[in-house]
Amino acid sequence: MTITCDIAILGGGTGGYVAAIRAAQLGKDVVIIEEDKLGGTCLHRGCIPSKSLLRSAEVYAEIKESESYGIETSGATVVFPKVQQRKTDIVEQLHQGVQYLMRKNKIKVLHGKGRVTGPSIFSPQIGAVAVELADGEMETVVSAHLIIATGSRPRILSGLEPDGVHILSSDEALLMEKLPQSMIIVGGGAIGVEWASMLNDFGVEVTIVEAANQLLPQEDEDISKELKKIFERRGITVLTGSKVLADTYQVKDDRITLNIQQGESTKTLNSEKLLVSIGRQANIENIGIENSDIRTEKGFIAVNTFMQTNEAHIYAIGDVIGGVQLAHAASHEGVAAVNHIAGETVHPYESQLIPRCVYTRPEVASVGYTEKECKERGLDVKVGKFPFQAIGKSLVQGSKDGFVKVVADRNTNDILGVQMIGVHVTDLISEAALAQVLNATPWEVSQTIHPHPTLSEVLGEAMLAVDGLAIGM
């Protein structure tokens, strides 16, 4: 059977279903092909379930520290099956919401495995999609335009392949039925440090092993140093500049032993479980792109600023194109692709304007360039920093850790980047992102009246600090 439509979308994750909704708003006939569940990694194996677990861990940590608020408690325990059930309930509620949006916007969803095909009797144009349905039947979707949104999966470290028991990826870790006593986390990027923060709050002994010389290697050095200091104060062991000797691991008495090399010395680590968190790789295999002239680079589909592949009627968005592998980036890319297909005005894609958030305790958020990146680009910069310990609302919240850092161009006064570490900074970063979209200067942001007492005051003060004019310090 052949199904024809204006736009076919291969993959129903965040980028895919947002693109479908935008296309429907523009009057396009849309078909989504999804092998698993609508919502993709973000909803089912990433953003939402992990943040649910992080929130439960944060609540437990606050209860343990409640005496500092004048609240005496005793006997608080983690009932992990209930923690997991809460996560499952949230995911299911949101999954039902996505399904409702598909019905509301009259978007057809095919549940099956899709492959891009070459020219055939169904379509003389490359880009039709052959879909193997769950019952084994076949459908062919022929569209004027195709958007590939097949996402990504955890990257595997050779020699430490997940077995689901002792060695886990983030996918398996989300399904744990009970908390381990100890965990080694290989990888100190966003996913690794979130798991470290969560497990530590739950009372698990945690060791992070990171090959780079800092946690969060893509973030500002000052932010990474602050996070490392806070983690070590909380009892997390942080081993940066450390190479995992993957072929040396052993499992004995339900514990895993792993050797690492740190400088000239070798250390042996021992824990109940090991989490491999070294990034994600694109799902470009077995989707039929070899039947087209679609170009790939370093394992990702290559696109231009409008999300077009070198097959002009085929677009790609989300993790499958690399770059900023975040759900909100995928959504933005999906809307941009559909708008370009529809002939709408599309502004060139600028990845540095996408906020990056890490949901540790305390949180980390950033947008734009780091101070180091600016200097590598030959820019003359000026920097302002302001600590959360000088903000009244931060002390009221029970947290004095962290700061906001603003990097500006000394010649043009434009904001080049903002980095934050502290309480609720993932909610504060949007103001900084808007400032960059509008090409604002630090002075302009500082003139916005930030209500008192709020955490947002820290951003206004950091903007003033760029020119040495901060009021509160």
C-alpha cells in the first residue's frame, strides 16, 4: 500500500513530532514513522525520566538537610521502587499528551521501522520510505519532502560494553530496580555528572572518571572547577585526566574492578556497578541513507543552515546531525526545516544561541561562548562575575554555592557568553539567551529591573560587574 503526503518524518522524537505539529499548522499533510514510542529518547530514556529521578534525589537531600531550615525530621528513607514509579507515571502522562497532539493536529502516525529508498515504481524521486509495520505488513510513504529525525543512542566504549547487570549505559541505569551501594561513572560530561549528583544524593558512593582535565569539558573552566569543588565536598570522588584501561576490568563476587591511568600512575577502582557515559552516537545505520546521495561527516548527517542535506528535498534534524545534541535544539531545528520547506522566512541556524543546561545540584547553565573560546577566536573580552552568596533569595533557598559569569566584547560591548552555576540556573538562563538573540549589551540587561528578592538579581549584578559596577559586592 502507498501513502502519499506533503512531508514524511522518519522518527517521532522531540524534533520529529514538533516538526510535524509545525507542518500541520502550515496546512501540510504529515506522516510520522516511528519504530518505538512517540517522544523518543528525551521522553522515554533521557531528559524526562532522568530529571524525575534527579528531583526525587534532590528532595531526599533537602530532607536530610532540613534541620538547617529549622525543621527536624528523622527516619527518612528512599523507597526506590516508588521513585521509579513516579518517573514512569510522569513519562506516561507526557506520552499521552504527545499522542493527543498528534490526533488534535490530524497527523498520521505509522508505527514501524522505516528505510529510505531509491527511485522505484512508487516514486521516481529518492526519499520514499518503506515501512515494516509491527505485524510484518509493508507500507510505502511517498512525500514531497522527507525529514530524518532518527536521534541517537549511548556511545559504547570498546571493552566496556553494557551487559545490563554490572556495566550499564544510561538506558539500563534508568531501569535499575534498586540502588547500588557504589558506582563508577566513566565520563564527566552532562549525563555523567547528572548521574553522579543524583546517586550521591541517594546515598550511593560515586567515583567519576573523566579523560579530559575538567568535568564538563565543553563548559567554562571556572564553572567546571566550581562543580568539582562542590562535588568533592559532597563526597564524590572526581578523577580527571584519567584514562580507563577498559580491557583490565574484572567481575568477582558481584563487584567490578577497573584500572585507570592517571598521569604516570595506575589506580584500581572497585564498585558494585559501572556506568559508561561518554556521549551519544547518531542513529544513521539501517535507515537507508545509502540509497541516496546524503553525505555524512564523522558519523552524523551533514546539513546546511536550513537543515537540508545535499538531497535538497531531504532534511535532517536533532541528534542525527550532531552539533548541540539537546531536545530543545532538535525542536528548533524541526521548526526551521518545516518553515524552509514551506517557504517561510528562516533565520540562519546559530548553535551558540542555544542554551545548555545540566541538572546537577547545583545546576549548570550556559549560552554563547566561554571566555576561553572567545580568546581562541582572537576577541578582546571583559568579564564580570557575581556570587550567589551575595543574593538574598539564594540564602533563603539554602544555597550559597556558585556564581554567574558574563563574557562581553571589550570593543563592541556585545554579550558573547553567559555561564552559570547555582540554584535554579536552568530557569535563569533564558534571560541571558534572549539578551544574546537581541544583541544586548551588559548595561542594557543591567537596566532591566530585577525584582527583589529573587534569584534573577544575580544576572543583573553580573552584568554590572562586567564594568566593575556591581552594587552588592
